[in-house]
Amino acid sequence: INCEGIPLNKITSIKHYVNTWGLSSNKWFAENIISKMANLDSIDLSNSIEARHRSDVGRGIEAILEATAGLKIKNVNVNKNGMDEDGAKYIKEFLETTPTFKVLKASDCKLSDASCTIFDKALRKGQPKLKEIDLSHNNISGNGFKTLFNGVSSLNSIEIVNVSSNITEAEDDGLI
């Protein structure tokens, strides 16, 4: 990719299909393109699930987010990525080290209770200015919700927590 003449430092938002590329291509893109986007504040990595699922999609997301270290990222959309039950591990470091982070959309990513435990620890450690977290349409149970809300409740900035359409026995878990 020749980006000569393109003012990468002026780009504020990007859409990238992580699942389309292999891990080495995502790392190259992260290191050579994303890292030069000094004003980037929104990253949309959503809808990769529509393509043939690659087992390294989570690590591709992680590579892109790692390249944003030091940037003032506010919004990340990873909706519809098959990251599997512990997929939050690919977002963990970003949550812990990006204080400007305000909106996380991780709907329909096949996340489960294991991801809620990871989110809980990351939110407590990083204390981002998170206003909205969308974990709808995943595989989170009542126990996962309880764990997630422990971390979310430690944030003074949170306004919206969407956990609708998960597979849970909310009544059995005492949540309803």
C-alpha cells in the first residue's frame, strides 16, 4: 500500500475488516498505517463475521488496538466478530491503557462469562472514561452479568450498559 501524499495524521475515523486479512497483514497495517494516524479517535472493526471466520480475528483486533497506544481513542466498534468466549482478552490491554476511551461496542462477538471477568479486571485497573458498553447478543449468563456490573459500577462515567439478548437464565440467577 502506497500512502504517499495521504495525510494519515488528519484521519479521525477508520473502518477496517480484520477478518479479511491474516494476522501478519493486520500487524503490518497497524504498524505502518494506524500508528501514523495521530488524530484517530474512532475505530470500526465490525462486521467481520460476514466473511469466512478466521481463527486469528481476535489477535488482528489486538494488533490494531495496540498500534493506537498514546492516541486519544474514544470509540471502538468490534460488533459481529467471532472472538469467542474469552475474546475480551484481545481488548483488555487497550481498556487498561486508554483513559480517553468512551464507547465500546462488542455485540454479537460470541463473548461469554469469561470475557466479563476480563472486562471487570480491566475496567477496575484502567478506569477509562467509558460512557457506553454494548455486549448485547453474546453468550453471557447471569453470573457474567454480576461480574461485569462489579467492574462497570467502579466507573463514575458510565451511562449505558447494553446486555440485551444474551443467553441467560436471569430469573434463576436472581437478576429479575
